[in-house]
Amino acid sequence: MKGKIVYFLTIVICFLLQCTVMDLISIGSVTPNLMLVFCVSMGLMRGRKSGLWAGFFSGLFVDLFFGSVFGFYALIYMYIGYLSGYAHRIYYDDDVKVPMFLTAIADLLYNLSVYGLQFLLRGRLGLGTYLYRIIIPEMFYTVFITLIVYRIFRYINYHYMNITRKES
């Protein structure tokens, strides 16, 4: 029970940091996606089911406060958390390269799905502009933030949440 409370509080704190602090450190109106890093991290450290729930609740918070279509971000984050959970069994926790790589891929897929479902369907065809001004800078910025934040998530996961540790 303590692990679930810590899990939910971590989602709330990440959402609050995403809405407040990350806006303050934006560069050229591009902010890192902390919620995405959390979904990828929980999927990697805890598995598909935990990544799915982390993505669902993270996306639900984004939908409640900022979304125009309810459930859109919850569905995207849920898929990202679930897909990153596939690497749970083959992943070594101390290595930060795998979370960085998966965060880059997840951020690219996230932004392409947001572009495709919110801009392309409305007839806005500026994919090149969206790619070079938003997707690529946000991807690099989110990967850079992953270097710092992943170690915090790993510490929280191993010290405050119930986890079944893998055998070496």
C-alpha cells in the first residue's frame, strides 16, 4: 500500500514540476517532458503493467488540466509506458543509456502522434517546421533531463516502492 501511495505522489509531483518548474527552464518555448521520462522509467524499472498505469495516470492529469480531447494524452502516455515495459527483463538498472535511448524514441513517437492527430487532421501540413522547431529540440532537451531525473526515479523506486528485484 505504501508503494502505491508513493507511486501516486510521484506522479502528482512530476505533474506539478512539469507545469511550474519546467516552464521556467524552457529554451525557445520548448520544455522537457518530465511525464514522459517518468512513464519510460517506470516501464523500464517495474514492467509493462506498471508502465501502463504510470502512463495512464500521467496522461489523465495532462488531459484534465490541459487537454482539449479527454483521454488523448492518457492513451498516448499509456502506450509509451506499456511499450517501454517490454525492455524490463533485459535491462540493467544502473545503465542510463537505455532510458535515454527509449526516452528519445518515446518523445519522437509522442510528438509525431500529437502532430498527426491534432494538427494534420485539421489540415495543417507543416511537418518540417514542426519537426525542426518543436520535435527535435524537445527530444534533445528531454533526453538531457533524463540524465538528471532518471537517477531520482531510480532512487525512489528502490527505496520507497515495493519491487521484486531481478536475480543476476
